[in-house]
Amino acid sequence: MNYRTFGKTGEKVSALGFGAMRLPVVENNGKTRIDEPEAIRIIRYAIDQGVNYIDTAYPYHNGESEALVGKALQDGYREKTFLATKSPVWQIQSAKDFDNILEEQLKKLQTDHIDFYLLHALDGQRFDNTVLKYDLLSKLQKAKESGKIRYMGFSFHDNNEAFHKIVDGWNLWDFCQIQMNYIDINHQAKLEGLEYAASKGLAVIIMEPLLGGKLANLPDNVRKELSSEKSQVEWALDFLWNRPEVSLLLSGMSSFEQTKQNITYASKANIDMLSEKELEMFARAKQIFDTMALVSCTKCRYCLPCPAGLDIPGIFEAYNTTVSKGKKQAQTLYETFSVRADACKSCHKCEKVCPQHIEISKTMKEISEKLKEA
């Protein structure tokens, strides 16, 4: 495993972090639950292979991820890892909520401290209307002083202007977490934001390196732009590991084989490993990919459950195939859903938590019109 310096903290972290948002699942009495034995097996395998950063969050897997990670880190594994989790800022309606949630998380994780604690999914509005309103920055600092957390950071989903505002809004940030891949270089925080945060001494964690899995299963015309020397996944990860500003990247690993492959890729990755010719290859692939994405959904599933019963990410995936595989195939896939886009009640519940800021209710009307039954 390769290790990198985590910004001004000086900590040495594995280039690959284990994201506990897409753990293996099983069906149990009609409900999808984490496959606990398998999830624990792959987390512990990753740690045994040198991965020392485990990332979870309060809402992942309908609130079950933190408890699972807590179990996985028993038997001496907690001492081998940096543990990261996040405060669900959208649920905080008073300063007291921050403390109550943190105490709940410590119990679920079966630990007395969290190494890296993030304010989750910040945007400009949440920073003003929740973080500053309830003085959560002071709350973070007090939690650090009490030993409940070690380093203070935030994850981010908004535009570049909001990113600068948050980075510059407090001089005690230790790190940040942003969405980045070779498609998103001009989206959200942008490459410029990555460079800016690193220049301020912040460690930068990358999430969505595969754009919700899209870069692991590219349309043929995009895939052809990437050299066959490496897999689509390895190229996508190497694009990020190539950057000196990247402290680590997170992968939401859902199978043992996927975990093994990613660890192999990480063992070969280095800063400045890509040639100019290879960087040009990514630019060409991006140019083609950008013409194909109708909805920028990463299948994070924050929008679920939908009150109307819609499988929002699934419907978006069907809609996106209109470009890559044609309208007829998109309709065929769309018609497999028992609840379709026209069932959307425009309650906007999903839009309040969508990290990509997709206008979901408006898009559902478009999909209903364009993918009517053949």
C-alpha cells in the first residue's frame, strides 16, 4: 500500500480509503440489509492489506453503516485505522442536536473518539443557515478539545464559489472531501478548488472517483478513447492518484473482488505517473461522455425512500440510456418499473438532500413525457 501525507495534519494515510456507503447487501423479509458477515470480511481484508482509512456516515445504508463499521473494527482493527464519519447537517435544528448525534455515533461505532469528523454535504446555503446559525464550528472545536474528535473537516456539494466561501470561512479546517473524477474537473469544487484547498494546507479526500460507477462501465465510444493497457476503473483512479493535491480517494467497495482489485491498483499508483499523452486521452473521453449524460445522478440514493415509491436512481439510469442505447431500449428498461415517473408528487423531499442538486420533480415530468409506453 502507498501512503500519503494528510495535509497539515502530518498523518500518513493509505492512498485508497474504504467507503462504507455501498456495502454488500442481502434481501431479508422484503427489505435490503447489509450482508454483515461479508461486509466485515471485506473491510477487515482491506485493513489487513494496508488500507488505514475507513469512511462512513450517519445516513448510509438507512443508518446501519456506522454500526456495521463499529463491529468490523473490533478485535484490534480499530487501533489499525483512522475512522471517519459525518454529522448530518440537514438534520440539525439546534446546537444541541450536534452533540446528541455525535454521542449516538460514538456508541454505534463502539469508540471513544472519531479521527476525522466532517460536516456532511455542505453547500453555501447550509453553511450560512445551519453551520453559522447554530455555531457548529465552535461545536466542532469543543468536540476536538474534549477528545471526541481529532480532526475537523467537511464534505462538499455545490459550486466553486461556495467552496471558496467555506474554505475561507474558517481557519481551523484540517481537511475537506470533494467530488472529483476525470469527468467532473469543471463541476462543483472543480480542479481549481482542489488546488486551492491544498494550497491552504488542507488535506483533500476525493469521493465519487468512478462517478457512481459510470466510469467503470463506459459506453463503447467513450471506452475506445482509453488505452487497453489498464481497466476502465484503474484509469479513472490513476487520474486522481496522479495529482499531488489528492490525499486519498474513497471507493465504495461492495464485493471482495472489487476490494482486491482496488488494493492492487493503489499499490501501483504514484504522483505524476501519467504522461501528457495519457492526460490528453482523458480529455477526449470526457468530451464524448459529456454529450451523453442527460441526468448527472451518481446513484448515492440519498433521495430514497421516495414517498411515492419511485426508484429515482433507477429511473434516471433508464433515461440516460436514451443517448447510449437508443430510445427503444430506454423505454424497455423504463417499463420494468412498477412505479413510473408520472407518479412523482413534486413534494421536493428528494431535492432537499440531492448532492448533485438535480431538479428531480421537473426531470420526472420530462421523463414521463419522453419515455411514455411505446
